[in-house]
Amino acid sequence: HTAVDVIRAKRDGGALSDEQIDWVVDAYTEGLVADEQMSALAMAILLNGMTARETARWTRAMVDSGERLHLDVGRPTVDKHSTGGVGDKITLPLAPLVAACGAAVPQLSGRGLGHTGGTLDKLESIPGWRARLSVDEVRAQLRSVGAVICATTEGLAPADRKLYALRDVTGTVEAIPLIASSIMSKKIAEGAEALVLDVKVGSGAFMKSEEQARALAAALVSIGVDHGLAVSALLTDMSTPLGRAVGNAVEVEESVDVLKGGGPQDVVDLTVALAREMLSRAGITADPAAVLASGEAYETWARMIRAQGGDPEAALPRGGHRHVVTAAADGYLTRQDAYAIGVAAWRLGAGRARKEDPVQAGAGILCLAKPGERLVEGQPLLELYTDTPEAIPAALATLADAHGVGDEPPPSTPLVIDTIR
Ligand code: URA
């Protein structure tokens, strides 16, 4: 094979053979196919697509570029992946809840880039907490606690790490076969037997339309089935932030509220819905709502945080500067736009512009009102927190059109739109 032959085949609308796919992914990982060649191929894939067969093979080649973990921890293993949203802290209460129900939950996670937050960035606001674990530590913690949330280990799907960085700078992120194979290669390499995908739809999501989100969910599930995983996907709403907290430490605080039996209803509902689906994929009969109410999920959370060096009782940081946004008129809050709130929190310092930048643990936004609630002019609507007050004007500019207020309450929209198995 030569890279040019593979690029030409895809450029002209053909399907790549298994041998071509195996060769090009391997040769790219080894540095034998150059970045400019792989970016031409990625663009041809973006424009001409890949069949389900090609996508499954491409994923397999990316898994085979690195190691595949063998967990073998004495309980059924199940993981969840979210395509990312604003205020999406669900992994934090979900992993200990599903572990408290009897599964082992290896949640290898990433950092945030752009307006969606990263699970590791949120947890790093807990004093002492450590994201990097060795494979042996992951296995030991799955046996002793049942849940681990940590950084992806270097050896998993190295082809994806290289290709994702390339796609990021060549305008080729937005191709469903490439997104689906990227996500699934990491999850398959991680070694869990079952997987539930939370595919977000709406302004704050990667996929803005339901049609795109359904196509991505179908591609993800199809790759999982091809690799022998017990897999399903929930299509869930991301037009408005999840819960009331958007940021890092503030999202940990809200997650702890949920684990202690309180917290916003949407966060509780989605956590329980995903837990039910994960337990069902893992073949475990337990009632996650009852386990959450019993306090056992909080106990598991505290053990999980301590096992990784954190203090679950420690006070969490809060940005030193506070700014309150008030309601401009009387009426029902009809709209609170996830994308605008996400970008504003990011500008306040909760997210990063380049992947080597640090994040502020205490930066973020608290939504004091949620869609459907009645407002009186002048009442506090949002609380902004940051350590860099010079960022506040830019955050406010982003928020200028984030809210809608009307005489009628908005129609209620379902949080879980569909389940794809
Ligand atoms: N997340 C990933 O892991 N990969 C993509 O390609 C897009 C989102």
C-alpha cells in the first residue's frame, strides 16, 4: 500500500478494504504515514463518509494500536461515556452509585476543551485528589471500592490520540465515523464489558440537531456490538445546562448534594436513568433510586475520593470575585441557553483555550433560576465566580442573549429523548 493510493480511493468515493485500513492506521501511528497525508485522508472521510464495516474496522485498528486492559475484578464491569455538555457532572454521582449497586465502574476520563467541562478538571478542585493512576492501581481500586474516575493511561489507543490532535487543527473533527471510532476505540481499549453512551442533543452539545445525534448514537452502538460489548445509548437534552452549577468546584458540590439525597431534580433524574441502563446492560438487578436514597452511594464516593488521595470533607475553592446577573423583566423563564452559559463559564476561567492551559477550580456560574420558574424583574438569575475579574465583561457579553422571558411557561421537554439499543 501507499498513503496516496489510500487517499485516492477515499477521495474518489470508494470503500477502503480491511487491509488498507489496518495498514494506514498502523503506519500513521508508527510515523510512516505523514500528518499531511493523514489529514488529506481525514478530509476525504469527512466528505465521503465510511460504511459501518469500514468504521468498525477503523475502530479495531485504533484499539490494536495500543494495549487493551484486562480488568478481571470479580464483578461485572460497566462504563458510561457522555459526548459532553454544559453542567454535565453526571459521572461524579453516577460512578459511585452504580458501584454501590454491585458493578465495577472504570471511568477513564478526559479534560475539558472548549465550552464543555472535563470530569478530571472538576475532580481536581478537591484538595489532594490525584487523576493519574497506574493500571494496577485502577484494578486494585475497582476490587476494593468498585469505582475509579481517572485519566486515560498513555497506552490506550495511541492512534486516536495522534489523530484527534490532527483533526482538531485541520477542520476534520465533525465526521461521524471519525467521532464514533475515536470515542469507541478508547472505551473498547479500557476493557469494560458493558457501556452506556449519553449522546447529547442541543445548543450546548457537539451535535446540535436530533438527526445528527441519532446518527452518532447509531454509529457508536453499532461499533460496540461489533466488538462484543453490551452497549446502548440514551439521547438526552442539552439545550439548557444540567443542574444549577456550571464550572469545576461548584459542580463537585452539586454532585455531593445529589449523593446526599438532595440536588437539582434533572441531575438526580439523569443519574438514575443512566444507572438503570448501565445496571441492565451489566445484568445486575438493583434499584439505583433506592441505593441513592440509602446513602450507600455517598459512602462509595467518599471511599473513591480518599483512595485517590482526596479529602471528601474538605472545603472547596470558590472564585474570589462574584458578579450577579438579574432578571430583566417579570415573567416565566422560557429559555436558558446551554451554549451561552458554557462559553461564559469558560471565559470566567472554568475551561481552557489550549490544552496545556490550567483551569480555575473556583470559576463558574450558578443558575439561581431554571427554565419554567417565575421571575420578578431584578431578581438574581445567575451568580458568576472568577479569580480573574477582567474576564467578567466578556462573560456578560456572551450571556446577553442567553435567556428568554415570556408570559407563558415553556412547554416541558423530556430530558431523556430516546434509548437506542
Ligand atoms: N470526543 C472524542 O473522544 N473524539 C472525537 O472525535 C470527538 C469527541
